[in-house]
Amino acid sequence: MADIEQLLVPMDGSPLSERALRIALSEYQQATVTVLHVIDPTKPGYSYPVETDPYNEPLHGSEEWYERSRELAEQLFEDVHDVAAEYEADVTTETAVGEPGRAIVDYVDHHDVDQIVIGSHGRDEDTSSMLGSVTETVVFRSPVRVLLVR
């Protein structure tokens, strides 16, 4: 673990993504941790890290929708900083727009990341597959090590 200096923790607001953050902060105390939230314009609910009522939210893909997605990302990042404070750690937060799996791999391709720590599933916990679709994309396309959290 000594060679891990830069960690990326993708977060979608799910319990497993928070658990991934907690593991990153506790197991890699000397590493710099960046939390990445991806705003997905292709799936209406994905970009919202909290339960929302789609009938009361802005039209998907509209200017208002993007603004609301950014506001919810900021709320998620407030929670991230609260968790980091529990570990007396600092984290950097980043937002990307795009298909989440590809955006995560693209972030790694363009930044100095040594390892990804990611939940095995997002918010869809009722799945029978071993990996969620975003995690599967990351695992098979990542140019760096990936630690899966279950």
C-alpha cells in the first residue's frame, strides 16, 4: 500500500459508495483522496444522489436539470467532507458529466491516479449480478488497480 499516493473514489450517493470512501480514508491514510461524482445525462435518476420524485424535478436534460444535478452533487460533497472529518482527512471533490463508467475511466486516464476504490453496485441493490454496470465498465477498462467494496 506504500505505493498508493492518489486514490479515486467514485460516489453516486449509495451506501456502498460511502463505504468505499470510508475504506479509502481508513486504509490509505497517507494517500490523497479524490471523490468523483458523475452527472449522467443519459439516465434521469443516476445523477441524483438522493431520492427524488421525477414528477417534481426539472425536465431531464434541461438547463434546470443540470443546475439541480450540480446542487445535489454539492449536497453529496458536503456529506463527503463530513465523513472525511471523522477520519481527520481532507478530500478533493470533482464532478464530471457523461456516462459514469466511461467518465470514471476517462478521469483516471487524464489524472495521476494510482488506484480506484469503488462500490460493487450503485443504488440498485436488488440486482443479482456480481457487479453493477458502472462498476463493470470501470473494472474492465481501468488502467489502474481497482478495489471493489461490497
